[in-house]
Amino acid sequence: MKGAAMSSGKTLKYAVMILAIVALAGLAIVVGTGGLRAGDRSAPAAGPGTVDVTITEGTNFAVALSPDGKTLVADLLGSLWTIPAQGGKATRISDELLEARQPSVSPAGTQVAFQGFYDADGWDIWTVGTDGSNPKRVTSGPYDDLEPQWSHDGTRIAFSSDRSRNYDIWILDTRTGNVRRVTKDPAQDYAPAWSPDDREIAFLSTRQKPGEASSPGAGQPQTSVWSIDVDTGAERQLSATRGRLGPPTWSGDGKQAIYTVIADGGARIEIGGQSVAAGEDVFPYRVQWISPGDLLYTADGKIKRRTVGSDRSQTVEFSATIPLRRANYTKRTHDVDSRAPRRALGIVRPVVSPDGKRVAFAALGDIWVMDIGSKPTRVTSDRFLDADPAWSPDGSRLVYSSDRAETGNLDLWIRDLRSGQDRRLTHLPNADYGATWSPDGKRIAFLSMLPHQQGAAVDVVDVDSGTVSERYRSAQRIPSNPTWSPDGRVLLVAAFDQYSQRFREGIWKLTLIPATDGAPQILEDVLTDRSAVSGIDEGPVWSPDGTRIALVNGGVLRIIAVDATGKPRGEARALTTEAAHAPSWTRDSKSILYLATDRLKMLSVADGRSTDVPLDLTYQPSIPAGGLIVHAGRLWNGRDDQAQTDMDVVVDGNRIKAVQPHDTRLHTGRVVDASNQTLIPGLIEMHGHFYREYGEALGRLYLAYGITTDRDTAGMQYRSLEIREATDAGVRLGPRFYFSAPALDGTRVAFAEMYAVDSTQQLDRELERSSRLGYDFFKMYVKLPETFQKRIVEYGHQVGMPSSSHFLYPAVTFGADGTEHVGGRASALGNVYNDQMQLLARSGMELCPTIAVGGGFNQLAADDATLMDDERLRVLSPDWAIEPTREAVDRVRQASPVARQQAWTRLTRLSHALLTLVRSGGVVIAGTDAPNMPAGVGLHGELELYVKGGFTPVEALRTATVTAADALGAGADLGTIAPGKLADMVVIDGNPLTRIEDARRVNTVIKNGQVLDMKLIMTGQSSNGTNTSP
């Protein structure tokens, strides 16, 4: 989220920057005073067409008063609205697709300055007339300009900016358009405020004086209030109050600063050591003087006035009308019945052999080699995850990654193509992948993932001895696969370069890494201020003759001429106009193999012509034949409030034929006896991430906890397709998958799997590619402009692909289907107000809360050791994957009783807010954001948190069954146990309808009509010792 402490995502403002941290610290989340409460009913969700929703509260918004005292300007829901100073109807004055935040009214009262986000240019300073006329961008560039404030003489605007790759205070001269940098400290300086005489600017800063406390919260720097003399540059500290501070305002005499503070589970306004409004949910925005003794601010979902010294505030009531436009369209569905062969589209990392005659790639769970012009043949054939092949320089060997060793980790293996022998090369404790041979064939460079997806090391291993040396480490994000210089002295990667320390986003920069000794070097002058590559597996790749590098930038294949050291000798030149992926060079450096959406192509660098490389690879879906009877002592069908007793489920192939009272005459052929157990629909994880680094056992881990369907909200280009196809083909065990296309982000991205999109042309290419490849839905990430989001939503409705994002507004107004992570719906103290609740309830927009990832799972596990002390986790999850959660749980156990109670209060109230939403017509679907906590068990933690907040066990289970299936557009196939539905069911030891924790006690899983006992799930081998591969 722009403006958030861990992210510069867009829709949520500066206040949520605090929410993400403070909410985790254990502050209560409740429904706001004017919001919906349990048992209340709102109007029904909007159907197709347009409906108006009127809101009377706001969550996390700022307000400014005009100099004549007659008009308020508020940034409700990311748009600017004018409101009569005495209260009344709000009038929008900014474009709905221009996110507008933090208004400042000019001294003349005719213009409003604000930070605006409209397109790939990012946050800029804008002005607009108070009547909505003449909107104008007054700063521009690839950097973010934030928090504008007019000088009192109206000639200048102070703002914060990361133009120097560090947040500093800058001044815009409104007469000339010139800008100049004011602060130059390496700390983060932001939120400027002019002194009454315009001689000084106060601001927030992360700089510290000796002896000051370093942090108000885990991982977060303490801020304090400083000022700088505009002419002399002299700086001084004005205040060092403990806690999270909001933007300062000067007192009328210019002697002190006034600001909001969030600390110790509360919020207040601080004036010279005096606390004001301490009992209110004060939003962390600029407080404004409206008279020598009266303040204007926002709190408790309202605009408020308060006289300093008074224990009461006055509320300025308002109303704003929001039009919701909802589309009527049909979501694309999976073909789950046909046994006809299907074309494999998940072609992962295709690499051309040095002689240009063969192609190696990963698909359908295995490594393949294809003589160009012939059909591919399997190199490996097993149930394990085999990926990322690379040719040796002489073409006689392949290095690839596999988790076949007893540890279950991805290691590097070498296949001798002449003898057919495999040799394990690495034995590291984490996942190893992305390997590339050195030009002399004696070394291999590869990525070794750091724990919990937070980065990777670039390592080099000696092929003969197996000795590994680390050459580079990125603890922020995972770099691209390494590529070698022709002399073997240098490695080249695209490495994540965080743009500033204030927010988490960054860009991918080409980085040279000495292969033996020396420091890495970022190539700053290549594709300045935007990412060098668009996403995973898109280069850079060094040509064997050393003169060029190939990469995918802006979604198309480009080359850059370089010298012998790898430094560029010119601009990037586009070789294609179509979407490209996974480039690799032939040994003569004359041709590049690449994926062009659903085709392989070979391109001649000399003349730019490309030819198709036919790839004929199909698979047959694994659909069981024959009948099955499941005798259930208790059967919950997914819809009713109560279970049925002594029931038989008759299955034919992969579908349920009948659900009827028990009849022993039916019990011929295969029978699952669950007469002493409970049968429920297969669970659906609606926000999980399925990464290659966790190996094939991740699919079995989901099944072990009764999850038969996983919705992955950040698909990896082609790799996610391979996972789905390998599972559908029965090569590997796992849930059925619904994958988003690679998450689309803006110019700056937050994670390796996000696609950096910086133009509408690139966006259109990505949309077409995603649709043609058969992805299920679109995920829009936090730096993507609303103009791009609207384009995605409308395209998705045309092709049957839903869309989801981290945003509520304005996405809800132009028909986005879902929103992820409820943390962004609350104030810093955890309150959810009328604006959020009404829009969610009336729109029918799906909310996937993921409260388990916001500290909830850790709190549960601290109280219930069985969540983490589970054989399924020990066997099916690598140690490095769950160790961060174990450490977090230990920290929770060591917290004070007061902190623990605050955390539980927050979680319980947050769950209660979700219950209120459900009972008011809203849609809540259960998801976790795993592996940010252990996969599988995390979904059970999510459901248990709902119940602690007031859901009945049945209501909680519906969020992971019938409601989730409907959200997928798969209600005709999934989510309930009924005739005609797919046979996805779970046998439970116990009764989760009365004790939700019993849902963890999975005995047997039936997925797509196939009976999976726990031995098969835990070992990958059936009771007769055979593995799951065909």
C-alpha cells in the first residue's frame, strides 16, 4: 500500500502506514461507532448495474480548512471532497481514478495541493481548484512526491520526495516550477510544515540524537520532529516523543510543534507535552488550527473540532454518495470431466543447447529434452519436483534442481545425457535453483534461497569437488538467475534495489558480481528508475561472445550491447513487439530462443526474424473410473446448519452421484467406512502461495490438512501453469489449483513474483498473454495505478477472469471482484468504520481477510502447542520454512500478559467485524497468505480465529467451502456435498461443527474421486509401495 510503512502502495493512506505495524502490536480492532454490528442488516448487495451508497464516516482520512473558514476539503476514500464547514453533503472535486491524498488549501483559498497517483509516473504533487476546476500535475518524474504544504505567502509548496533515493524535504516554487532540496540527512525526512513566518519547515525524521530510543515497535525506526531554516539550513530537534508520530503543525507563536501520537494502545494529539483527545481514535494526519484555541482533526470516523483544554469535541457531520458499478459476467471454469489429451502450456525455463539443435525444459513435473523438429522425451520421470535445466558448455550434461533427496530440499543434480546417470551436486539446507554453467564447465552458479522467501544468495559450486562459495547475498528479495561473462570472471543478475528505506518497494537493477573476489557493482545507468527485467525468468542472459545481454523489459525481448566487463555501450534495443519470456542464447551468439506466450520461437539477432519451434507435448487429466461409496456417521453438506447422520455418498468417477441414507446393499466395490467420523466438503484455501522452493511435498501438506483446492493470488509466469498441469495429470499429489496471472504491479515492485508494468501497451500484452495461457484471475498489486486497474477489471470481465487486489476503493466502484487482507480496512487503533463496511456489504465484493497472517496464527500457536507440534509439518515442510514461525511464536510466549491480552482483544474484535459483515450481506472467504505461516495448518488457524470472534463453526467452515467455491465461479462443482458435484470430501476424526479445532483431525481425503489415505499423503507412496507418478 502506497504510504504504508512496509509498502508504498496506493489506496491506503499515511495512517495505514501505522496500522500495519501497530495492529500487529496488539491494538483492538472493532467496528466503528457508526458501522454495522452483529445482527444488523444492511441493504442487500448490489446486483448488476449501478447503485448509490451513502457513507457518513471515513476510515483514515485527512481534512483541511479553507482560509475563510467556510469549506472543508477531505480525502475520503482517496478522492478529494469539499464539505461545508458546518457539515453537510460532500462534493467530489477530483477524478475518481486519480488517487488524491493529504490536501492543503492555498492561502488564497482557490486551490488545493495534494499528492496524486494517476499513472506509471507514481505519486506527484497536484493542484486543483476548490471547485474542482483545472486539475494540474505540478511535479513529475519516476520518484514519489508526497505530503504537500503551501507556504503562508502562497508562492511555494513544501513536500517530501525520494528524488535522491532517500526521503528529504523539497520546495516547489509555484511561480517558476523550480524545485530544490532542503534536507540532506541520510535519515528519512518527510511530512513538512511551514512555520508561521515561512522561515522554517518542521518535519518528521528517523534521525536520532545520541541516547534516544531506537524504535517504537519491532523493526520500525523511531520518528521525531525536527525543523530546518529554509535559508541557512540550520536544523534543530523540536520534539522526541515516544511513539508513532503524525505530521506536525506549528503552534501559532511558532515555538512548538503539534502532532498526533500512537503509542501504548491509544492515540492522542500532543501539544507541548499536553495530551489532547486521548480517548479518541485520532487519525494520524495533520491537525489544523481554526482559531488560536481550537483544533480541527479527524478521529472516530468523523471530522472533529475541539477547544484545547476541553474534554469534549464537536463532530462535523457529513455524507458522501458513492456510485457502485457491478458487472454481470460469467467466470471461466475448469474442464474437470474430459479425459481428452490437453496441450501443456507450463513450459518452464526452456534453454537452447549450445549447438542450437536441442531444447531442454521442465514440464509436467519432469525435465525434458527435445531435438528441434521432433517430439520431446523425458529425462526424469518421478513424482518429485524437477526444474530449471541448464546445458553444460559441451551439451553433454544438464544441471537441474530436484527435491528427490531424503531431505526434501531442492538440490542441484547433474544428469549425464550419455550414460543417463544422475549425481547430486549440492547438499545445502535450503532450496537451490536457477543454475547456470560457467563457460569452462568447471563451475555452476545458482541461487540458494534464504529462509522464508526473503531473499537468496548467489553461490558458485565446483562441479568436481562440490565445494560451494557464496558470492552475493540479497536479504531483501530473490535476484534473477545468474549468468556468466565469457571469461568466467563475472556473474550478472538483476538484483532488487530498494528505492528508499521508508517504503519496501524497489526496482530490479543489473548487478555485476565477481565470481571469485570483490564487491558487487550495480549498473546505475542502465534503464534508470525502472526495473531492468519485468519478472521471474526474464534474464539477463549474457551472450557467449560477451558483446550483448538479452532480457525481457517492458514485457518484450531486448538486447543491450556491453563491453568485456559487462558495462553497457548503448541503450536497450527491442527485438520483439509480442510478449516474451525466458530468453537463452545459442553458442554462436546469433540466435535467441524464447517463449512467445504459448509458442517457442527462435529469433535471429542479425535480422530480427523469428521462427516457430514446434513443441508437441500433451497430458491426459487423471480422472478415476469406477464407483466409490463413502459411509458417513455424520455428513455436513456445506450448506445446512446441521449435519445429517448415517449417510452414504455414492461416487461415480470423479462426481457425486447420490447422497442418501445409509444402505448396506450399496456397499459393493470400494467403500470408505467413516461411520464413526464426520464427512465435510474439501476445504478451499483462498489466499495461498505455491512456490517451487518448497518442493512437491507442499501439495501433500495442503492435502494433509484437508485442503483440496488452493487459490494462489500471485502466480509465477509459466511455473504456476506447470504446477497445475503436473497435479492435474497425476504426476504429483496436491490440491486442485486456481492461479492468478502474475501479480501486476507498477514501476516499483515489492516482490520477485510481481510483474513490473509501466505502460498501457505492456499492460495490454500481459492481459492477452494471461488470458491465452488460461490463468484463472488477475491480481492487482499495490503500486498499480487505478487507471490500469480499471483496464484490467474491464478486460477480465470480457474474458471471464475475475480480479482482486489489496484495495477497496475505487476498485469497488468499477467492478473489481475481490480485495485481500482486512488489515488495510482498519484505523491504526483497529476500528472499521461505516465507509468500509457499507461498501463491502452493498457491493458483494469478496473480502479475504487473512487475519492469521497479521499475528493471529502466532497467538493461537502460543496458546495451543499442537498447531506447530504436528507430524504433518515435521514431515512435509522443510525446517527452514517453518523456523521463522517457531521463532515468532516463541516471542509471543515471552510477551507480557498485557500485550497478549491486547493482541487477543484485537483479533477477537476483528473476527467479530467480519461476522458483522457476513451477517450484513457481505462476502468473506478464508485465506491465509501462506507460507507467511505454515501452509495447511494456517487455514485452520484462520477458521479458529473466526470462531473466537463469534462465528459459529458452521459459519466459519462456509468461508472455506461453499462461499469460497462461489467466489471461484466453481459453485457448480465445488464447496458442497451434493449430487452432481465433484467428489472433494474430507473424513474428520471428531465433529468440527461443535468444535472447530476438530477440523484439523484429518483421517482421509477424497479429491476428484480419488481416495487418499494419510500414508499416501505423508509418504507419497500408496499402501502397496508404489509412488504417485504415472
